[in-house]
Amino acid sequence: MSERISPYFMNRNLLLWASVGLVLLILLEAARVYFIMPFPGSQLDDAANLSRVSVAYWLHQHVGWLRGMGLLLVAYPLVRVLWRPARPSDRWVAGGLAIAYGLVLYVVNQTMMADHMFLQPTTKRMLSMAQNKIGTNKLVLGVVANGEARAYPIQLIGYHHQVRDTVGGKPLMITYCTVCRTGRVFDPIVGRQPMTYRLVGMDHFNAMFEDDRTGSWWRQATGEAILGPLKGQTLTELTARQMTLAEWAAEHPNTLVMQPDPAFREETDSLATYDLGVRRGKLTGRDSASWHPKSWVVGLADKQTAVAVDWNALVKKRTINTRLGAQPVLLTLAPDRLTYRAFDRRVAGRVLTFTPLADGQFTDRETQSVWSKAGLATTGTLAGQQLTNVPAHQEFWHSWRSFHPTTQKTEGE
């Protein structure tokens, strides 16, 4: 009797061993994407989020040997149960789990990895305004390098997340995260060595990139490496301005404009209404009320201070006089109600206070000079003076406060 029972219980134990091992392998693959993709609870804005991302990074670095060791441990019991099960149903259980693991392995690594979901352009076309097919009412990220101007529609880079280009002989990495509404342009060179970056996932709902040289993970909103050998280093950010193509081209008539890649027409068409903030969806839709997680703000920051200006207040007032620490700043909104500009309010050592006029122009109370949308005094005692641009970013409130936790909220002075 004992000779019959022993093999039976041994096979049952092997089934248990194989089942537990396969479940753990499934969890290993699932954990690799759960902590860095927008699943429920995975991107909470709290101190523990970086710990979750750290776990994902460790799994990413060690998944090869973890997967191999797990497969070695389940190989014998799995084959034994499939070949000589204690009960016919055991073969179905073991086989079903093995198939489930294979499916999870395929789905996670071939369809759920961020760089497989959001692909790079296969054909990057930059055309002059005379040849351009992009609507002039579309929002772009405009950048100038060594005198050369280029415009990147956020509808396009919002899908691709990053576009690599060379502008004025300078390599650039143009990035956008639709979940944070953050557009940033970086110099991809670190330590005098150019690097290529791939989209790897999210941190605090913000796109995260991995460089091909060290495997470090970089936040898109700040350009900071948060994990890996280069942790603590920051990519050099170049000034980029978000405005409609019409406004950008008015300032830079010789600009080149990125065109849609026909290979991704369906994907980029899905973001056609993103500019206006009317696209539905928990991740990319806008909350039209003020100071909600998906509300729009204009963020200003220096090394010590950060300020967030309510977008609704800017729409209502059209000009907002505020401060970034000791720096007096002016925010203006163009008649298209999409293009914003930020200027230093100091002219010849004097701080000015501005009020709006028609057609996007404004005037200062101190001299009653009239200023163009681009910050040039056209009439008055200050005629010919040019206001200095100040870096500013429009983004969702949840994003700005996540990466600038000490920011101050304001609707202007």
C-alpha cells in the first residue's frame, strides 16, 4: 500500500511545486510593468512611489537570472506532472498554468512595454511653412538652436513621447508626456557622450526614459536620473516655447515644422483634440475647474522657488503680474487663448505693471507704452525696448506639484 501512496503524494507535491513556481513567474512579469505603468495604485503621488519604481528598476536589471532560475526550478516538476500525473486533472492544471505564463510573458514583453506601445517615427519630415500641412491653430513646441528654428506639434510628439533631431548642428531630444502635459527639450549628451533613450514607463504619471549606455532611468518632467549609475545627474534643458503654430511662425517665419508620419496616422489622429483639453479620459483629459489634479497651470521655477499660476485666471485677466522669488514676471495670453508668454517685468532697472489691450497687446501703467504680443514696445517712451522671455511651462496641476512640492499657488498680484 505504501508503495502506491508514495508516488501519488510525490506527484501531488510536484504539482504544487510547479504551480507555485509558475504563479511566481507570472507575478514577476506582471510586477515589471505594474509599478511603472498607470495601473490602479501604481502611480500614487506619495513618498512610497519612488520605492515602487526602485523595485521595478531592480526587477528590470535582474529579470534575466530571476526568470532563468524560476524556469529551472519548475522544469522538472512540470515535465513530471505532464508526463505522469497523479490524476488526469493535474495535467490540465499544470499545462494551463504553463500556457498562462507563456501568454503573460509574450504580452508583457511584446505589447505592454512602453517603448512597444509608443513607437518612434520611422520617417521624420521637417517642412517649411510654405509646404507645411499642419494646421496653424495647432499647438507646437518651438525651439531655436544656433539660429535655426523648428516646431514640433504636440499632437505628434504626444504619441511618440520623444523625437530626436539635430537643430542648428546640435543634437536635441524633444519630449512630451500627455499624462502630465509636460513638453521638454533636452541635450541628450551626458559626459560628452551622446546617448539614445527609450521610453520605459512612468514615475508619478510622468514619462520615464532609459539611456542605452548606463541603463539609468530619467524623468521627463525634470530631466533628472532617479535610478541607475547616473542617479542625481540632470540633462541640460533647452528653452522650448509652447504656442500655436501661427504665433510661432509669426516670430520665426523661417521655421521648419515636423509633419505626421503616415505609419502612425491612426495613433496621432487620436490626439487631435488634446490641444484644446477636451479629449476625454482619466489620464489625458482636462478638468476645467481650478486647482484640481487635471487642471491647467503655468509653472515658473528657479533653483530656489516655484510658482503655479491658475490657467483660468490667465484666461480671465489676459495679463497676470506675479513674482518668481525676487524676479517680477508677466504672463500674457494671446487672442487664440492657447498661446501664453512669460516675460521679466524689469526694463532698464524699473519694474513695470501691465494691463491688457486689444489683439493681445498690453500696456504698462508706469509709462503707458504699448507692447506687442512678443513683448516689444511699439509706442510710448519705452518704444523699441524688448521684454526678456522667462521659461514657463503649461501642465497639469498634479504634475507641477509632484515635481515642485513647495510651489506657491497664485492668480497674480
